[in-house]
Amino acid sequence: MADAYTQDKQVALLFKSLPFALFATLAITAVIFVVFRHAVPFDNLVFWCAANTALTVGRAGIYLAYRKSPTAHSNSRYWLMLFVSTLFLHSLLYSSSNLLIYPQGEQADKVLFILVITGIASGGAFSLAAHLPSVIIFVTAMLLPLAIRFTSDGTLPIAFAPMTLVYGGLLISTSRDLTHFITRSLELQTQNEAIIEDLRSSESALKDARDVAEAANKAKSEFLANMSHELRTPLNAILGFSEVLQKKDYIALGDDRFREYATDINQSGTHLLGLIDDVLDLSKIEAHQYALKEEIVNVNSSISSSLRMIRDRAARKNITLTETLDDGSPAIFGDQRAFRQIILNLLSNAVKFTPEGGTITITSSSEINREVTIRVSDTGIGIKSRDMNLIMEPFGQAESSDSKEYEGTGLGLPLANRLAELQHGSLALESDVGVGTNVTVTFPAMIQA
């Protein structure tokens, strides 16, 4: 049994096809009156045509009431019963034509009458296909009396009777297939509408969740960006005091423990300040508060100064640093501090993840008036392909057991990538586990005059 929604759609289809059927009925009634006015009893013809016209007008009124009813779609069962009831009356009226207006004279009139009745039955079977019971009622009422008429006519072959019944069966069978197709289509439409509604609800929920997440992220980024002074000021004070304590004048003779303590404080504070700077820089970028001081940046000079800052750390692990700089590398137009921060982050990462005795190479190259390329290559532990995207996200850490042996916050590469993008550059990562990693940063070169 069809569900309420499907039944509602079936009723809508029945009433949608009703205006054309009613118009066709009036036209056929007029044709019958004109063609058979001399072939059948005139009084019977007038009565039958008048009754048919009145019933057609009545069904038209029901159609208009259905269209105007605000509750038609929620009360489809009532309208279906009303439709089928009036259809049954109309079918009985057509059945009566075999008694009231069946031609008794010329064979041509009889053949024409048969064609009219079978044609009406065919048209009704297809227009009512949305509801199989209506088809059965209409086709049976139209063709069964005609088949009976053939058995008693005497002037027509009696074989017409079973042929008429077979034809009626074919109409009903074909309509059954159409009904099944229509019902299945309506069910699929219902399912599709439900899926679309679920997708809309999910989309709305995802949008709300995204808005909440973006608002929270924006609030976090703005908070961290605004906390720059509050975080850096006390830490700078600690570093200053630790530097004072390292001086011999403030430490008792023969006791180097305090100097070691002061050195540990200074190194830990410097490391913490670097982490805070990275977090704040990344937060400012995400909050769109990072201001670039654009100027002409000498690529090779910045690379060399960055290497000087990293050499001691590399030397402690016996790592060989090699630089191959293209003397023809043009300058770029960007932020000097941000560019140097990119190079330092890449070199620091390389030192961190390269085992003792390894090699790190930094190169620069350029194409005139096109782009400047800086590449940092190491012989470190490498990165698995599945972790490539992860480590480009802030605080992202590779899952491999080897990488867990090396400390880190997961900010170096993401910050370098963001800073490169701010200066219209790009960062690309290539790596093989156990072989090493290549990080390539590309910037647009200043056009030479």
C-alpha cells in the first residue's frame, strides 16, 4: 500500500489530467450527438448527452474545489474517494450507452460506435494510470457491456466479444505497468527529497559549526596577538637578570654552580622566547595582523647571516654545513625579518632532524626577472608521505617513532610556509624516509631594469 505522501502525489496526478479528460468528454459528447442524431432514438440521445454533460460539469466543479482547497494535500484520501466515486458514475453512464444509443441500423454506424467506445477506454486507461483501481473500474465499465452487446447483436461477428475482453485485459495490464512505474518514481522522488532535506540540514549544521570554530579561532588568534607585549616583557627581564648573574663580579670565587644555573636559565629562557615568538607570529598571520615591512632584501647576505646563527648548534652534532649561493641571485622585495625567519626555521629544522655526522646544504639560484629559489637539503631521518600534509599544519607532528626522538613544537615549517605566502612566495617539501628532506622556497624576483 502506498504511503500517504505517495498517495497524495497520485491524487495530484489524477486531478492534473482531469481537465483535459473533461474537455475531451464534452468534445466526444458533441460528436456523438451530431453523428448519431439520425441513427439512434433522439430522446435517448438527448437524455444521454445531457446526463454526460451535467456529470462532466459536476466533475469540473470537484476539480476546482480540489485546486482551491488549502487542505487538499493533507486530505488526499477524501479527494481520492470523491474522484473514484464520480469516475464510477461516469463509467456507468458510458456503459448505458450500449442500451440507450447503440445504433440499430447501418453497420457503419455500429463500427463508428465501437471505435468511439474503445477509443474512450484507451484514453481513460492512460490518463488514469496513476491509480490502477480507477483504470480497472473505467475499462471494465466501458468494454464489458460492449462485449455482451456483441453476443446479442447478430449482425457482427461473435468473435468480437472475446477480442474486446482481451483488448480490455491488455489495457489494464499496460496500465498496471505504468502505475508501477509512476509509483516507483514517486517513491524515489520522496527519497530524493528526504536526502536533499537531510543534506540541507547537515549543511546548515556544518555551517553553524564552522562559524563557531572560525569565531573561536579568531578570538584565540586575536588574544595571542594582543598578548605579545605581556608575554615578552617579563621573559626579557628574566633573560636580562640571567645575563647579569653570569658575570664573575656577582658570583662567589671558586663556585661555578651559580654561573651554570644562570647559563641554564638564559638558554631555557631564550628557547622559550623563540617559541613564544613563533606562536605569536603564527597567530598574527592567522588574525591578519602581521604587518610586513617591505624593502629590498639581499638574498645571499640574509642566508649567510642565518648560517652564522646556526653554525654552533650544527657543530655540537658534528653536522657539516654547506652553502652554494648563486652570485647572480637578484634581490627580492619583501620583509627582511620575515625572510630571515624562514631561512632560520628551515635550517633549525634540518639541524634538529639530522643525526650526528650528517650534512646540510643550502643553495640559492635564480632566473633573471622571474624567481629566486632557495633550497635546504639534509641527510636527516626523512618524512613519510602520509605525514607530509600533517607537518604543514601548526603543531603537527609526524607519527613515525624516529621523529618522536627529536623534540619540537611543529611550528617551524607552518610558520615558514605562511611567511613565504605573505611575500607572494611558495614552499615545497620533498622527502624520503632514511635519506633526507629537501625544502624549496620560491620568491618572485625583482625585475631588473
